[in-house]
Amino acid sequence: MKFKGKNISLGKNVKLGKNVRIGDNTVIYDNVDIADNTTVCNNCIIGEPTKDYYTNKNYKNPKTKIGVNSLIRSHTIIYASVKTGTNFSTGHRVTIREKSKFGDYCMIGTMSDIQGYVKFGDYCRLHSSVHICQYSEIGNFVFIYPFVVFTNDPHPPSTVWKGPKIGNFTQIAVSSIINSEVKIGSNCLVAANSFIKSDMPDFSVFGGSPAEKISDIRKIKSKQVSGMHYPWMKNFSKGMPWGKIGFEKWQQKKG
Amino acid sequence: MKFKGKNISLGKNVKLGKNVRIGDNTVIYDNVDIADNTTVCNNCIIGEPTKDYYTNKNYKNPKTKIGVNSLIRSHTIIYASVKTGTNFSTGHRVTIREKSKFGDYCMIGTMSDIQGYVKFGDYCRLHSSVHICQYSEIGNFVFIYPFVVFTNDPHPPSTVWKGPKIGNFTQIAVSSIINSEVKIGSNCLVAANSFIKSDMPDFSVFGGSPAEKISDIRKIKSKQVSGMHYPWMKNFSKGMPWGKIGFEKWQQKKG
Amino acid sequence: MKFKGKNISLGKNVKLGKNVRIGDNTVIYDNVDIADNTTVCNNCIIGEPTKDYYTNKNYKNPKTKIGVNSLIRSHTIIYASVKTGTNFSTGHRVTIREKSKFGDYCMIGTMSDIQGYVKFGDYCRLHSSVHICQYSEIGNFVFIYPFVVFTNDPHPPSTVWKGPKIGNFTQIAVSSIINSEVKIGSNCLVAANSFIKSDMPDFSVFGGSPAEKISDIRKIKSKQVSGMHYPWMKNFSKGMPWGKIGFEKWQQKKG
């Protein structure tokens, strides 16, 4: 039904792996490498040149790499020099700027806007409309919800940009702001609508504007099972590598 | 001027009513039914297949229905299985995911993101950049303003999703958050920048984070006429079915 | 590498200056004038007709003007009747509605949404996902950051729309709300996450919801140099007309 091969543009030195499918009206620029079994849907731009392209006649597009088994949904723009891991997926209209690096199994939701020069671990999930500023560092299994914004400028405008740093398993709820230079530990919860201006220790829950510690995450009761909800890995396995064997056994296996 | 019929893709079993116009570069997938006098502008995708399509060889696109007299602006994506009423309209770059159902005369603004499995009544208006989560239920004549987000997960991530429920004639001002499971009555006003964590009775105004009742809506003076502004239906008729005869007479006529 | 000239649509009376480049799949409607050395990237729509087009058989597209040396990035939509100054640039997926007027050297970031009937001075910069309501007036050198929303309706819905007015050199940080009719002076700072409901005098810093004055901007220490950071023009010159000669000398030269 899809993928009639209409109006596709491929640049020079584009490498398409086995079973790669490219949607109609998609443009792939020079030096893009798309690994096996990946699908790029309609109207995407992969390997979008950086600003230099418009002004520098000798501009050469840096290498872009999309990992195996990925699904890039329609209208997504991925800049040249981005590298994704395996099983990467995007929603629609995602923008990922230059020098962004993703681990495996990351999902980036519709209209999320990755400003470039960022690093994501494995199994990160951004819901719709998340804004990640330059120089952010995000661990593994970090989930971020709509209208969250990361900032990197302590007194705009300036040139002393320092992005936030987020630990493993942390959850950042809707419409929160993470200030420049903030370090959030692992297994934290940023409550919805929080403005995080100070560092958060592991297992803490912060809320408010400016946000303060409001709880230990291990004290939040589950509405799903009896007992506590966090660490969430024991109660949530959809798409997670531990699947049915559970987080604890999976960790033991990994050693 | 528009609609040169360039680079349009039509799937199988697409039904186009009388006077339907399709813009350039638009893709319409299988089993889409577009009723009379509807215009779909450039670069849209109608009947976008759900994720199953990419993995299930026997995938069959569910039926999609766009009502009569609708206007779908450019770059809008409407998933397969969506049903809209008559006189539906979207701004640009709207995303409407699967199993969304709309009454008549709904307007969905630019970049609004409907996550699917939601139900809207008649004459709802979403301004730009509204995020509606799965399992939301929205009454008639509900207007929602930019950067409002509906949530459905009480402790993310989990699988106990319950969307908010909104009564008739309610207004939700900019940048507000509506928490999972919250029930908002009819004729309510959510003030700008509110975080609604508890139910709101009919005719109440809530504000703050977490929001509390700050007024009865019938006590808000109009800046437009002498007297009170709400219920707004007596002071606002643009595009409303009561038009010049006024809300009260219209209601009486309806019985 | 880019600009293969594939699938471009040009309306009637489109004037393209010297060295104008148009990306693939871009549509330019009637009566658009694009000045010398401007680049319009892929999948853009320039001169998008207003709603009248769909209902009025005698509709004539008003004139649209894009200034010299501009760069319109992919998927941007600019309505008919918009006028930009020189050296205008947009990120991706920008929407600029009718009767918007821009001075020179304005930059409008990815997914920003200009609702029309607005006026910008010179050297304004909107970062990603800024929402500017109708009837806003914005001075020179105003920078606005992600998820900021301007509002114009004091009690929605109504028809007494009055937009905010922003003075020169003012900075509006992330996720802030600027209420209808508010006047913000020059050299102000709106702190992140603020809800501005009252006027702000020159050189003031407001924060909170509702926002109050929290400082004089000239008392904020720089993290970049010794001394104070604001007025920022002495510490920031990237893309600014004063460049290396500095703001003071530039002002003296201008007289």
C-alpha cells in the first residue's frame, strides 16, 4: 500500500541496507547510511545539511547513520552527522539537529525537537513536543513527557551554554522546565509543571516552581498493583528488554 | 490557483464525494471516504496506517471517514480509523491518531496533536499546539487554547491510563495541564497556566498549580459589553449555530 | 546537492530575484516576490491563500514579499500578504499567517507559530515553538524562547482581542505566558515559567505566576565575564550589527 517509490531523491554515497523502505516524497542527502530493515516514511528529510551548506561552496555533508530495524515516521527531519542506534523510532515531524547521538531502542515522539550536540543512552522515550537543548546528556531508560523543555543558557542571551544531565530510569512529567547545568540523579521523578533549578539526588521526587523535594520516589503507592509503583521497572515492561522475566532477573542475567 | 493535481497518491477503495478537492503531494491510503465539498490541501496524509502495518503482512487499513464541507489544511496527518463529523476543519500540521471521533463543526488548530482513542462532541475548537492524550472525552462547545496538555497516566510510566472528561461549554486557557481522571464540569473556566488535579464543578473557575477554585464563572465582568461575560454563549456567536438569533432563542427552538 | 528543481509549483506573477534557489516539492502561490539571494528549502508553501480562497471565486492572492538574503528552511508555511525584511530566516515547519510584518534580520525558530496581524522590529529572534497571537507588537532585538505564548483574549472566547506590546532588547525566557494588553518595557527579562499579567517597566525582571518584579536587570551578575550580564548587548554580539566594535561604539556611530 505504501512506498510506491514516487518522487524520492537520493544524494551521492547513500547506503541503503537490506529491506530498507523509503516513502514517497522523501529526500535523502549525501553520505547517509541506513541499516537493514529500516523504514523511512513519506516526506522525510534525512541528512539535512547544516547552515554551512548555504554559504560554503566546498561544504561536504558529514556522515549520517540510522541503525537497523528503525522506523522514521513521516515529515521527520534528521540532520547530517546524527547517529542513531538500533531500533530507533520517531513519531511525525520530529526534528533532530546535528551531532545528536542516540543509543539503542530510543523513541522520539511527534514534533519533538532535538537541538543537536546531545547524547542519549538506550531505551529513552520522548513523548510528543519535547524540546531538548544543545549539550544535554541523557542516561538510559529516561522517559520525558510533552512540553518539557531543557535549557542551557543561565542568562539569555549568552554563550556559556551548559545543558542538563539526567540519570538512568528518571521520569520527567509534562510541561516541566529543566534549567541549565542541572544534574538530575537516577530513578528520579520530576512532577508535572515543575521548574527544576537545583540538582536532584537519586530516588527523589521534585515538584513546584522553583521545584523542591516533595517525596522519596519509593514512597509512591501504585494504582496498578498493591505496593509501591517505583522503581517503575518492576511494574512496567512494555517494550523494555526485561519483558516477561522481570527487571530483577534481567539485571541478574546481565550481571 | 491551487490543486493542480500534481503528485497525488490514492490508495485502493478511496471514495471521493462531489466537489472534493485534493492538494498537491497529498497521499490518501486505502479505505478512506471523503464526503462532498471537502477540501484536503497540500502535503497531507489521510488514512495513515497504524504501527501494525509495518509488521503484519495481512494488515488491512481500517475505514476512515471525513465529513462533508470539511477543510483539511496542509501537512495534516489523519490516521486510518478516524471519523469526523461534518464541517470539520484543521489548521496546518495537525496530527490525529487512530480511533479519534469528532462531532460536527470541530476545528483543530495548527500543530495540535490528538493521540487517538478520544471522543469530541460538536463545535469543539482547539487552538494551536494542544496535546490531547488517549482516552479523553470532550463535550460540546469546548474551546482549548495553546500548549494545553491532557494527561492520562497517574504515575508514569504505567498502564492504568484514564483520560480527563470535559463538560459542555468549558474553556481551558493557555498552558494548562489537565491531570489523568479529572472530571471538569460544564460552563467551567480553567485559567491560564493552571494545573488541574481535582474535579471542577459546573460554573467554576479554577486557577493556580495545583489549581483551586478562584471564582464562580458568572461573576466575571465583560470587557465587551456591560454586565457579565459568562456564560459566554450570550456574548459570542462567531461560527456558533445560534448566530444572530442568540443562544437563548436557539436553545428554545431546539427544545 | 540540494535543489534539483523537482516538483516545484510556481503560481502566476511570481517574481524570483537573482540567485534565488527553490527546494524540491515547494509550492509558491500567486503574487509572491522573493528578493535576490534568498533560498527557500524543500516542502515549503509561500503565499498560502487565506480562508477566503476556499469560498470566494473572485479571490485574488494578496502580494507577499520575502526580503533579500533570506533563508526559509524546509516545511515552512508563509501566508499571502506577509512582508519580511532583509536577511530573514526561519527554522523548519514555521507557520506565519497573514498580515505579519517583519523588520530586517529576524530569525523565527522551528515550529514557531505566528498567528498573523503582528509587527516585529529588526533583529528579533524567536527560538523553537513560540506562539505569537494576533495584534502583538514586538520591538527591536527582542529574543523569545521555547513554549512562550502571547495571548490576546481577556476572557475567552470573546472578540475584544488586544495583543501584548514588547519593548526593545527584552528577553522572554521559556514557557512564559504574556497576557493580553500587557506592555513590557525595553531591556526587560521575563524569567522562565512566568505568567505576566501586569505591565513591566524598563529594566525590570519579573518572575512567578502571576509574575512580580524580582529584580532590576542591571543587578544580575554575569557567568561569562566579571561584572553584570545586562544590558546583554555589551556581552553578546553573535549575529548582532555591532559585531566586534561593540554595542556602545555602534550606537555612537548610528548617532
